Amino acid sequence: MRKEHLKNYLKAICKGRAHRMTSQELEHELGLSGTQLRELVNQLRKERIPIASDRYGYFYASTAGEVYETIRFLQRIDAGLQATIRGLEESLHEISTKDGNANG
């Protein structure tokens, strides 16, 4: 139910980048936590609903370009997370050489 409500709200009120809303605004308007909002957006996207976003907010994509820009935005986030994971994995070597084992 919340998922449908979010989809309908974005489609009616936030159609296109010019009408995007920040996470905080959507949370307030829809009575959601930040975690709930992100989970619902993720579910809708997996269901092929074109929920777009950038660092300024969420919106219902009205053009293919808005979807492509969101994909590139998410790819940059993913690349940053992958670099962070690699750094942590490589830090295990430092810990294992200092402590004599690799278990945390």
C-alpha cells in the first residue's frame, strides 16, 4: 500500500526533475522514515517504475534522459562503495599482520 501511494504521489506531484522533492520533504509528506523511503524507491525501481533521483531529491522520470542520468548517478555511488569495500578488504592484511590473525 505504501509503495503504491509513493508511486502515485511521485507521478502526480513530482513528475520530472523540475518537480523533484528532497528525501526529507517526501518523508514528511508521506509519513515515512528515510530508510522506509529508500526501501520503497528501491522496490519500485525493481518493478520497472521510473523513479529518478539525484543528489537533490526524488522524482518520477518524464524522459529517458532523466532515467539515464539516474542510472549514471547510481553507478557513481556503486563505484564509490566498491572502492570502499576494496579498501576495507585490503585493511584486513594490516590487521592480520599486527594481530597475528585475520579474525576480527
